[in-house]
Amino acid sequence: MSVGKPSPAPPSSTMFSLRGSLITLAFFILLSLAYFSLNFSVSSSPPPPVTATVRDDAATGIPNPIREPDTEPDEKPSSSLSSSEFSDIYHSPEVFRLNYAEMERKFKVFIYPDGDPNTFYQTPRKLTGKYSSEGYFFQNIREGRFRTEDPDQAHLFFIPISCHKMRGKGTSYENMTIIVQNYVEGLIAKYPYWNRTLGADHFFVTCHDVGVRATEGLPLLVKNSIRVVCSPSYDVGFIPHKDVALPQVLQPFALPAGGNDVENRTTLGFWAGHRNSKIRVILARVWENDTELYILNNRINRAEGNLLYQKKFYTTKYCICPGGSQVNSARPMDSIHYGCIPVILSNYYDLPFSDILDWRKFAVVLTEKDVYQLKQILKAIPYSEFLTLHKNLVKVQKHFQWNSPPIKYDAFHMVMYDLWLRHHVVKY
């Protein structure tokens, strides 16, 4: 009996088996896609928000978010400013707090060692008088933490030539220019640091008016270097984004700082001085006979009698500060020290530390054309606003005081902070 070939499956049966296999395969594919989609959505979903723990710094009272990963184990927080106490006088108190702490940790300045200290280099003339800010800076930079003997560690280079001392020795303007030019050109030839940035990471300090004229022989010094000067005016080529306005402070103060004494301030406004500028001539002519503004067309001798000039600051609400031969003078700093709200009367005056402090929170800032409505402007200030201005004025007094050795947040440290803000130059 022969065995024949098996008969093929009917076509319908084969189609049924193929369709079933495809359906099963599709089911598993869909199941796999669903599984991977679910896993992807779980893994890619954002983590729950982390709420920063807020604490009050025990030393300062400033609420600070704790971000542990950013905290170095050995890093000690710098003493900070109280936000409630300083928020009204700074443009950005938190930025100032953080940047100031960084400056204290990192900032280094190299002082060129050349020059005879018995002439015009490195040794200030004196620490008294209306140009004493220059002398204090020279002394403070040597006493403070910012000096380095290693130029490779320096952020900035200090050219230590004192124009005030030149003037004190009777040096003529022409000879000053030659002395400065020869000295700086000697530094450029002897050291490699100037040429790395064409002087952009160099600075010099001068408070005496002749200091600007003494640098005219070196255009690159004026154009490229940071000038820390007491003459912050476009008339002398002041460049606000580069240069620093040095506060002109008459040291020492004859009387203590004015404090919470508003009840004693019964005079509306006060100014006494020489008519050595157009705005002062107008001020004296318009208001010297007024019964509410105490305007004297004479300077009261500061060392005479019972210190009448200084005591007038104690009894006045607003002290008028018109520009003289230059926009700057010691009068705004006198006003701050004695607690009399300064009234800045100038078309252009890049006020000291104006990129840090909001002067309109503790001073009245006017232009020269406002002199004709001066009394009306001052009388229109509500008493509550006067109290706020005076309260803020007391807060900023420490920033305009020079000390030896320097003290945290004093005038020297504020100048150094301004320099720190400008130190970001190209390094090679």
C-alpha cells in the first residue's frame, strides 16, 4: 500500500493562522510601547520643588536661603549688612553685601616700589585739610589687607605718585606734568605690566585739583587708567564707567557727628562761602537777605571763635552745596558728618559712591536752574520725608569717614569696592 503526499492545508486555514500571528505580534508591540512610554514619563517628570530653607543669620539678621551644595566646608561667612537697616540707602543691598565680601577675600593690589619716598612717591603730604582723602588712601593701602608683593597675584596696579605733595613743595604745573610723565614712562619701560592692558588695570589717586592737570602729559594715563579723583566732572575728562569719584573730606572734623537731633534743626537752609563760581554768585544774590535761608556771602573761618561754621550745620535741616571752581568740595561730606541733609546744586556732579549708594535717599539733588526756586523746593518737602532723609543720612556717615588703620565699610573700603567693581580687565 503506497503512502501518498499529505494534502495541503486549505487556503482559508492558512490565512486564519497568519492573521492570528499578526494580531498577537501587534498586541505585544502595543504592550511594549505602553510600558516604555510609562517608564519615560516617570523618569522625565520634574522632581518635586525644593523649598529653600530661610534662616536669619545670627550675626546680621539678613534672611538667606541655605544652599548647602554651594557652601565650602571651611568658608566663614563675612559679617553682613542688616537688610532692614541698609535697604533704603543702597541701590542693591544684597548685591553690595555679596560683592563686598568677595572683595575682602580676593582683592589684591600691587604698589610700584619705585620713586624716592622723600619726594612725591608713596608718602602722603599730610592727613589733614580738605585734600586729606589722598593722604589717607596712600596710608590705608599700605596698612590694609589688599596689598600684595606679588604682581602676578594682583588685580590692579597702583601708581603711587602724590600730586598733592608736589603742590605742597611748590612745584609748578609744568614741572608736575614732566615729573608724572617721566615717572610713569619709567614704570612702563621697567615693568611688563602696563603693556599687557595698555594701563587699563592701573590706577592713581589724586584729590588736589592740580592732580588732573599734572597727568596731561600722558594721554594714555588719562584715557586708559582708572583715575580716583576728587574732581568728578566732565570738565576734567572724568569717565564715570572707568573712573572713581573720591570723596573730598575735611579732616579732622572739629565736632562729633550729628545724630538723632532733628528737634534742634530749626533753620531751613544754610550756606556760607566765597563766590568763586557762577552758581554761588546767583545763590548769594537771590537768597542772602532771606529770613528762612541762612546764606552768607562770606566764608566763616572754621577755626575761629566758637566754631560757628560747624555749629550751624547742627541747627540746619538742609545744607546747600553749590559747586565752586570745581563741582566738588568738602561741603557735602561736612553736611553728612554733621547730620545736615546736603542739597547738591550742580548740573553735573558724579557723586562719590553713586553706583553703590542712592543719594536721593539721603540728599536733595538739584540742578543749577533750581536755585531760583530753592526755598520753595525745600519747604515743599514733607516733614515725614525730611525725617526719612535724616535717618538715612545717619546710616551713611560711616561710608564717608577716613580712619587709620581703615575700618570695615569706611571711606577707604568704599573706594576699594569701587575699584573692585572696575578691576575686570583682560588678563594675558
